[in-house]
Amino acid sequence: MQRFAGTPKNCIMEEYIWFLVELFISGKTTEAEESELVYLLGTHPDSLYVVKEFLNEYNDPDPQVTSSQKQALLNRTEKYPS
């Protein structure tokens, strides 16, 4: 992940989290990317809250991941202290 001068680190992290969420809901994350998403959400509670709301509300007309896969991802974040 490249950081540009003058760009706040947390802004880049938030964009990267959303990039991984997009890959996840498209069913295209690798095991390593999914684990990284779990770690980042588990260690960034503000982002976790927003992503959790998004995953619960997002109604994909052609879903690539199931509700149980979404819930399993969110459950894995709980091993990180908030």
C-alpha cells in the first residue's frame, strides 16, 4: 500500500479496508486478504461498526457471498479486543 505525502494514514487505511470489503463481497478475496480484512476490522472498531452496518444492509441482486459467510467474517473479528 503506497502512502502519498500529505495523506493521513487513517484515511489510506479506511480506503484499503473498503477495497478489501469490495473484494470480499465480490467473492474474490484470497485467504490472506480475508485474514487481513478480519485483522483490520478487529483492530479498528470504528471501521468494523460501519462495515458491519453495510454488510447487514447491502442487498446485492447477484450475491457472491452468503449471509452466513458475511456473519462468519464478522464473527472472526471478535477475537481482537476493542
